[in-house]
Amino acid sequence: MTLSAVHNRPDTYPTRSAQEAWSQRKDPVFWGKWTPAAPLTRAQTDEFEKNGFLVLRDVFSAAEVARLQDESHRLRSGDARLGAGNVVTEPGSDAVRTIFRLEDESALFNRLARDERIAGKVRFLLDDDLYLHQSRLNYKPGFTGKEFYWHSDFETWHAEDGMPRMRAISASILLTDNDALNGPLMLMPGSHKHYVSCAGETPKDNHKASLKKQEVGVPSPSALTELADRLGIEYASGPAGTVILFECNTMHGSNGNITPFPRSNAFFVYNAWSNRVEEPFAADRPRPAFLSRRDPQEPIRIVSGDIE
């Protein structure tokens, strides 16, 4: 039985085949309709639709940022009793690279994920109820923090998790100052309108290697060069508390960090409730639940007020 046979709908974004291929996006970027009551201005909405990302500053107070930083330190301290499968270390060391399932590991980050100042904006852009497809704390230590190679999240989520359509948005909340030097998020503006179908079959348990260094499901150097020549590369910087929203198909990555200054962010993937995952489109079985929530019981309940 072919992988496509387990789906009730055609594969709109085939990938992991013999040859790399390009196609145009077949889904909206902004799914709703702007009104003066919207949580984003018309200019912000247009910018997100055009570029595939949006940088929001001064979202949280200094006191809220301090609470989130303290909680981030606690989670990495070794005293938090984290789930064994939720921690990924740097290649070649025991330094923490990523902590997954933040909403389960921390009540404070659970509250952050449901905050109207983030989730409310995402709900507006996707025009649907939301659930958390994935969440994590990314930590890029000073001197030794490794790079995250160029990729489209959607390509992986579609191939290995079974996400049907491009109706998901990631939110990165900066917990440390991010500048041009310490490995900030880099993005190719407008790349979300192009889908790069990657070459090569998905290895069994590919996630075990890709969490440390992604080598499958990434575009070729020639494709990345063409995208960069056409669209350019921008980096998203800002002080702690800045929020970066980026569309699931936006090509992005980050350099390593050889400065003394660590880079850390909380990362939430919001998927539209109507876009819940199915069987993988290009893998023999789904990735583990800490990478792809497969059984959300209900949409998240968005709340307002200070984070305490």
C-alpha cells in the first residue's frame, strides 16, 4: 500500500521523491479578513502576508520577561525533573539544545502559549481555532551553540507528521537579546510562497538525527542560492520580550553562536484546528508525540492579562 493510500485527500504538497522540485503555494497566507477591530494593523497584516514573518516589539513588560527568564533558567538547571524524551543536547556534548513540550513541563510557559498577545494574533491570521502542534525552548549557548540549517518547517511537518495544508504559524518569543552576532533567526522574505519538494526518502526514525543536525528534508544548495538571489535574507533581532511570528513554509535557519552571549527563545507552533495532522505523507510512521501532538482534545483557551 502506498503512503498516499492512507489519506482521504490528494497530496497537495508531495515531497521526499527522487528529484527536487519547485511549486507555488496553493493555500492562503492570511486566511481571514482585516477589520479595524483586528489585533494587528492593516500594515502588519500586509507585511506578514507579503514576507511570511512579522517582528513584534514591546509585547511583554520587563517584569513578565524576567519571570520567563527565571523559568527558563529553572528548566535548564537540572532540578526541574523534565521528561526524559523532552530534552535534546548539542551535537557532541551534554549541553541542552532544546526542551520540548513546554506547555506540559511548565505552567508559566503553558500560560504564555495561550496569551492573547500571541495566540490571539495567530488566530486572527489563520481564522480558526488553534492547538499546539509543537512547543519547545531553544537554547544556543555562548561559544558552542550550533547552527540550525535552512529549512521549511512545513516540509517536515507535512512529510513526517502528516500536516495537510499550510495553515500553521510559529511564534518565537525571545528570552535573551538577539542581535546580528549571536545566531539570530534568519529568514528569506517571500519564500513562503514557494514550495521546495526535497529529494530523498525519509530514513527510519529520522527525527533522532535531525533534532541534532537536519540533513533530510532540506533544499539543495542550488535551490537555496536561487531563493536567496531572488528574495534576499533578513535576520530577526530584538531585545528580550520580542515576538517573531513566521509562516510555516518560510525558509529559515540560524548561524552558530561563537560569541560569549547565549541566545534563547520559547517556540510555539500553532496549527489550525481544521488542519489537524493525519498519517505522514512521506514517512513510514509519525514522529513521536513530543514533536507532533496527534490527539488534541480541544482548541487552546486563549487568555488575557499579565503573565504571573
